[in-house]
Amino acid sequence: MVLTFQPHPGVILAPTRAPALITNLRTRLGRIARSGVDVAFLQRFTLEFSRITAEDFVRHLLVDALGVKSIIVGHRVTFGHQRAGDSELLRRLGREHGFEVEVIGPVEVGEIEVSSSAVRKAIVAGDLVRAQTLLGHAVSVSGRVVHGNHRGKSLGFPTANLHVTGLVLPPDGVYAVEARIGDRNYGGVANLGRRPTFGENDRGLETFVFDFANDLYGELIEVSFVEQLRGEFKFPNVDALVAQISLDAENARRVLSKKR
């Protein structure tokens, strides 16, 4: 069983400083399931819940409600009101209530300690290779395809649009990507940004999926960033934009062919 929280505690305790998420909840639960874990226990994090003492958290939730026999935590674990609980408190309460405690870490990859902060730093810097090394998988965005302004289709490049609000993302620009739709992977080219040619401000991810002709609206997809092709910039007219998109698609196919 994995115990996780929703929303991120920072959203409740310090909303103006809450970190952007590396993955959304759906993706996180999916990866937990694919790892072989039987159960994900999703604890709603509220202001009231945050006031539970570390001791009561262990006794009432872990022991009384879940009946734990063994607990695995990271070496930096903190829990309970004002983060008063740590691995040493867990060990002491484990001896009292009859459960074992295993502390994992620190884990290092290439002399870099693996942590959410290190992952966020790599993603924001656009270092996709480092981020993937730390994560163990590619940096990606997943969700249901939403309706946009349908401009891509009119330009000859229909795109699958995903909301990206609240996620930590690489720099704006055009990327060679892989899109997972159902149980298949497709190559593609994606624009992450605000579409300055059309004077828009909302940040979004638009993906042109290669060799795929079906309607994707409402479908779940996962778009993984492979390599940045260029930054995002404003074009003088639509014709110049279309010409660049064609070139971007060619470059993306070339990058993806090397990956395979």
C-alpha cells in the first residue's frame, strides 16, 4: 500500500509558495498501480488534518485504521503538525505498536541526490536528460484532450491540446515528443507556450501526433518530451508559421528516428 496526499500540503499551508507538481494525481496513481502496489490510500489534506500531531497520525491512522505491520519512508520524511514527526519518532512508535520501519536513502544518481527539488530544477532548466535520469522516466504531461480554438486543424496540423496549469514544465518552445494513446506510442511535435503569433497569453501544450487520424477529444493521452527543437517566437504571418511547423515536424521525425 502507498499512502499519499491530495492536494499537495503546500497548497493548504502556504498557497502562495506551493510548488508546481511534477505529475498530476491521475498520473501519479497510474504509476503507483503499474509498479505492482496493490492499494493506494489517498488522504485528503485539509487544514484540520494538518493539525493532527505526529503521534496521533501514527496511532490513529497508521495503526488503528490501517493496521500497518511495516512502514517504508524516505530519509527526509516529516509528518504531523508542524512537521514534528520524523523517522526516529516512527521507529520509537514502531517499537511501541509492533511495526517495523525501513528508511530509504539518500539515493544518488551521478553524485546528485534524487529529490523532487532536484527534479524540478532540472525540468525548469530544460535539462530533460538529467530530469529523466533522476525520475527514471521521461518528463511528461498527461490528461484528457480538450477543445482549443481549432486553429491547428485549419493550418493543416491538427493538435491535441492539454491543460498544463499547476505543473512544473520545461521552457516554452517546440519539442520532439512521444504521445501515448491507449497502449500505443506515436511520435509527434509539440508547442509548449502561449502562441505569441496569435496574441494569446494562456500557457498550453499543443501536440501534432504523427500518423494518427482519429478524433482525440476527451481521450486520455500522455505526452513525453524528448528534445527541444527551438524556442517559441512570434511569426510575421500565418504562412511563415505553417512553413516553420512543417520544418519542425521534419526535425522531430529525425530526432525520434535516432531515438529508436
